[in-house]
Amino acid sequence: MLFSLFTGDARTTAISILLTLPTILIALSAHEAAHGYIAYKLGDRTAFNLGRITLNPFKHLDPIGALFMLVFGYGWAKPVPINARNFKDPRKGMALTALAGPATNLILGTIGVMLYYLVLCIAYSEPVFNLWFSNYTLEIAISMILIFLRNFAFLNFLYTVFNLIPVPPFDGSRIFSVVLPTKVYFKIMKYERYYLIAILGISIVCSRLFNFSPFVWLADKLFNLIAYPFAMLFSLIF
């Protein structure tokens, strides 16, 4: 992410970062708030009592995780505390709570794609298109909106994919825990810290040495898959 932002001049870089930061804050905050909200609905008030069911980014922000999100496109926030003993079915409760995070990012990404193609089709409709290119201020405003919406959608899809990795500490491990034997699950959980280091290390090496990230590739495929029907629909309307 950030490496690609520095390909232009200082002004372009600053604008790109300013357009990316709000997306990071929204994506991380909504993700963690969703965990806390579903936990609350299932009977665990831990996150609620700590004020973590909120979109206030300062309640969720982890500086290192946010930096990773800005630099590499994937990162983390402060995990929402959850007490599985408060669930009627602890494993099912944990799985549903874990699923809420990436599902929220998937929804946000889909909304971002929809708005992106809506604005794009309106901008290229004949009356607006003529006005757009005859008014410099409007041209800049529409361009910034389009960049923001595309980044917003893509980063939310990237965060969805990243968090569905089926090993701890990612949400995917807790989602798939419902189908794993208890002994196997707890053996896997013992090495949570090492999985995180290994995956982040592999991701960084692939991104920097081979200019390829499997998470970026999957997020791009997801973006295109969801974008296609919206692009077709709005092109027909406008």
C-alpha cells in the first residue's frame, strides 16, 4: 500500500495517504465493533462494558496494526475481549462472533463498490461529463471521491480475506473451530503467536521480493466478482 503511494510527487502521495487513512480507521473500527456487538447479542457483555461496541477508532486502534494496514494493506486492531463462558454454546458463539468481523468488512466493501460504480456512471453520463471536464474543481472532487471509494472497497475486501485465514489468531481459525475436535483446536491455538509472525513474514517477503501478495490477489478477484453486476446495472441505467 504505502510503497505504491510513494510513486508520485509529494502532493500526490499526501493526498493518497489522506484518502487511505479514513478507510483504515473505518474498516478496523467496524470490524471490531461487529465482534463486540454479536458477542453482546449472544449474551457476553464484556465488550459492551468496556465501551468497545463503538465506531470510535481510538477505542480500537493498535498503532502497529494500523501501520501494517497502511503499508501493506492488511493489519489489525486491538482485539475485542470476549468471554466465551457467557455463551450458551461457547464454540458456536465464538465462531459467530468471529464471523461478524470479516462479514462486516465484506458488506462495507460491497457498499463501496456499489457507490464507486454509481458515481462513475453518473460522472460519465453526458450532461455531467461535459460539466465535469469544464469545471476543474468538480473534476478534482469527483476524482477524489472515486479514488476514495475504490480504496475503501478494496481495503475492506483485503481485510475480509486476511481475517479469514484459518489459523490463529485470525478470525478464520475461530470460525472453523466448530468443525475441529477440541484437542486438535487447542493444540493449534498453542502456536498462535508463531502463525502470525510466519504469515506476516511470508506476506512481506512476497510483496517486496516478488511483487505479489496472495491476499491482494484474492481481494482483487473478490472486488471484480462483486463489481461486475453493479457495473452492468449502472451502465444500463445511465
